[in-house]
Amino acid sequence: MTKIKKQTMNIPMSSPDLTDAEREAVAAVLRTPNLSMGGEIQKFEKAFQQFTGCRFAIGVSSGTAGLHLCVRAAGIQEGDLVITTPFSFVASTNVLLFERAIPVFVDIDAATGNIDPDQVNSVINELVRGSKSTQKWLPRKGSNSATSLKAIIPVDVFGQPADYDVFKEIAREHGLVIIEDSCESLGAEYKNRPAGTLGDYGVFAGGRYQLSQAIVELNDWLNLRKRVLPGRQP
């Protein structure tokens, strides 16, 4: 019997694709006095508006910063409950802890890796009813100050958008805000609609696995400017 030699293949989750054009673009910025705000970031924001069809796009320093701005703009405060997924980079939870809000973790759909909308609906109904089983969804410590359910933060994992039609229906029923974490899903679509534009707020980002800047997608520029970016122009 002929032995079959096993072969292994490394399939990278992502890898940078940098050419001389990107290197020259960076060098051109370094030759100017504007290393943060300036013409390039404005063009970057405009390109995202055109690519996604959103009304406003705001460039910030990271996906974490973008998510934090959205949490502040949504008025999430100490003691507020926010539904999110544990299968994510830590930023999607940290931005809630920054504001002393309380993350409520709901498990994922094994087929997609995204937060399971059926489980989200069940958890919300339990939280709203205030039944004895509510406590199992809350942290063992620090949840005594819990006030009201405020938002849902789905994470579009590895380019796969969450089931937003269902989440939007749940959000409408319970008066919740949807903050879409699309840091891994630039260019993805959900039912022919661009990821990052399906909730009330959306964030794209980058780094080793994503982009060097972050973009906050907004439908409500005035609310963001009033709460967290006074003086900033769209």
C-alpha cells in the first residue's frame, strides 16, 4: 500500500498588501505639517461616504476609539445594560466598561460566529420582565447598579454581517440603539446593503488584522458632535 504523504497549508486570516503607492502616500504626508487632521483624512472620510453610502464618516485613531465615541453618542451611561457577544476583540466590551455600563453576553450562532438573534430576543424578554432568571445573564459582581437596557452591539465577525433585519425589529420593539461593530467587515454586504450602515452607528477599523485608521459611520452627526466632538465639522 502506498502511503499518502500529508500536506499542510497555512491559510492566513489576513496579510498586508502594501506597494510603493502606499509607501509614497505615507511619505507625502510626512513631508507636510499635518500628521493627523488635514486634507488626507478628509479625502479618506469622503471615500468612505461614497463607498458605503452613509451620510457622515468620521476618521478617528482606532476601532476602539470609534466604538467608544458611538457609546458616548448613544448616551450609554453607568449602570446601563448593553447586549453584546463574547466572541470578539476585547474592545467591544471595554468601550462599555469605560463608561461603567454593564455588558450582557449572549452566545453565538455556531454556523456564523455572530451573536445569535434568537438568544438575544430571549435574553431581552427575560431582562424586561425582571424575572429571577435575569441574574444569570449579569456579571456576578458590579451589576447591582443595573438600570435599563440601552443597546445592542453586534460584531460582524470575519467579514460576516450579523442578522440585522432581526436585530432592528428587536431594537424597535424595545427602544434600543444598535451599534454595529464592522471592524472586520469593510466591503461585506447584508442583503445587498453595506456592512457598517445597518445600525444606528457603525465602525470600521484596521491594524494588523484590519486598516490604519477607523471610520465611524453615522446617521446622526449632530448628536455625536453635541455629546463628544464639540467644534468638529462633518
